[in-house]
Amino acid sequence: MQYYQFTNANSKIPLRSKVSFILGTLLVLSLLFFFAFTIFLIFLAAGAVLFVINLFQKAQGKIVPEQKRDIPQPRPFNRPSARDDDIIDI
């Protein structure tokens, strides 16, 4: 693209500069659209492949919780006996 330096503020931009600016802008936008659309199609195809794989995947068995471990049971609360009343815990 050619750049022109104007010294006079009232001078007009040449038609060639206007056309080259418009064509350059269209070229850049078309390249951007092409690559963005290409990436979109790649992701769309990958999503379709994953969807088809998921359809034909063997059904997984139910998730069985692990066997109960020996978890210590909380001790029941026992009332202190009268014999323990005279002992002061520090």
C-alpha cells in the first residue's frame, strides 16, 4: 500500500489511494473470516466426532460405593457417676 504525505489540508485524496484502502480492508476482513470460519468448522467436526463416539460407547456399569470401612462408632454419653463427682479435672 502506498502512503502519501499531504502538505495542503484542502487537497483531496487520490482515487487510487481510496480504492487501495478499500481493497486492503476487504482483503484483511476476508482472511479473518476465512480463518475464523475454518477454526469453527474444525471444532464443529471435533464435536460431531465426540458425539458419535459417545453414542456407540459401551454403557458403563453402575458405580458401586466402596465397602464400608471399619469406622469407629462414637461412644455413647455416659452420665458421670456419683463417685466421679469428687474428682476435679484440671
